[in-house]
Amino acid sequence: MADLASVTEHIRGAVGSDSGLGKTVKLDLGDAGKIYIDGASSPNSVSNDDKPADATVSMSWDDFIALSDGKLDPMMAFMQGKLKIAGDMMIAQKLAPLLKR
């Protein structure tokens, strides 16, 4: 089972120095923690800071792992209320390729 540090490191590698996001995104994984993707800075950065973001994606850790493993469809998770988005929804949609494991 993955932990927050290993998931953060995986996302850091997927984001690289230029993710093409052009904005900031925060993954709020409840008690498991947060992952902050700064796609507006150059180079891009990924941390576990809790900062304001252009889009915040909130979901449980278990649902996040299922989503990143391809066992949970992002659209279905959103429709079922398992995944909530605050802010810029278009930025959140660009995240899917970065979250796959």
C-alpha cells in the first residue's frame, strides 16, 4: 500500500519541471494529508504544503488510490460525490494523467 510520501514523489516525477498546468492544484486527501502541485512556478514543484490553490480536489485516501490504480473512473467518482472539486474545474481535469500509477 502506498503512503503519502511515495505518492507525492510519484506525482513530483510525473509533473517534472513543466507539467503544462499553468496553475496551482491541491489534492486534499483528508486525514492522509495534502499534495500541492505548483504548476505556475518555473520549474513546477510538488509538496505536502496546505496552500491556497486555483483548484482543490478533495477525496478520501482509499478513493484516491483506487482512482490512481485505474479502478475508479474520475467522472463516476465525481458523479457519486466521492471526488469534489472547488475552483477551476478545467485544471482539475488536466490532472488525470499525472495521477496514474
